[in-house]
Amino acid sequence: MCMKFILRATLLSAVAILGSCSLKTVSYSKDVQPILTRNCSECHISGKPGFEASGLDTSSYAALMKGGKFGALVKPGDAFTSALNMLVEGRAHPSIRMPHGKEKLAAGDIETLKNWVNQGAKND
Ligand code: HEC
């Protein structure tokens, strides 16, 4: 009886640990939009310098997916060639790394954006 309990408890915690290690599904509304709001939207909404220069509005899913003058920013399933990821990871020309003139995003935020695009850039 006691042994059975210990076994079961060990199994449960193993499942819990495995669960937290595997890649979680990134949510646009819960994970991605807050990163954009914090790091991009002060310049990338109508009337602000980033939006005026590039046409990119980062305040909603629809606006982000529309992109700007330069075209689409997000290629669902392909973070490697998505401009959004190239820019925040510093893989584009250094002069256009975003956020413009500021510190790079936190590593965890960069990773979240990458996983979101690779998981299909869904609006959820
Ligand atoms: C402090 C203001 C500011 C912030 C914050 C900012 N941007 Fe920008 N962004 C600009 C300006 C100004 C331009 C146009 C000039 C340029 O390309 O350097 C621009 C241009 C862009 C472009 C077009 C680049 C091109 O090819 O010309 C993209 C894409 C972009 N920003 C994405 C982002 C993202 C994503 C974030 C947040 C991670 C962000 N920006 C944060 C000011 C900002």
C-alpha cells in the first residue's frame, strides 16, 4: 500500500517535470502581444516615429500580420526568414535592429517570438 503510493507519487512528479521541460505552445494574446506592447508599440503606432517611417503597427495581431511598407514581417512556420525575428535577434543589418536605439530584447522574449512564429504564428 505504502510502496504503491510512493511509486504513484514519483510517476506523477516525473510527468510534471517532463511537462514543464517540453516546448509550450506560445499564445499570441498571452505571450506575444505583451512583448510587442512593452518593446515596440511606443514607436509603432499611428503618429509615432516607427510607424511613420515603416508603416508597421504592432498594437494588434491583424496590424502585425499586415506588416509595413516593406511587406510582411512574419512568415508563419519560418522564424529563420521572418523579418520580425531577424530584427529582434540582430540578424538584419545592425542599423535596423529593433527596438530602435535601445537594448536588445531579453533572451526569453526573443525565444518566445521565435517559437510563436515556428508554431505557425496563430492568433490565440
Ligand atoms: C524608439 C522607437 C522604436 C522602437 C521602440 C521600435 N522601433 Fe521599429 N522602427 C523605428 C524607426 C524610427 C524605424 C524606421 C527607421 C529604421 O528602419 O531604422 C523603425 C523601423 C522598423 C521596421 C522596418 C525596418 C526596415 O526594413 O526598414 C520594422 C520591421 C520594425 N521597426 C520593427 C520593430 C519591432 C518588432 C520593435 C519591437 C521589438 C520595434 N520596431 C521597436 C522605431 C522604433
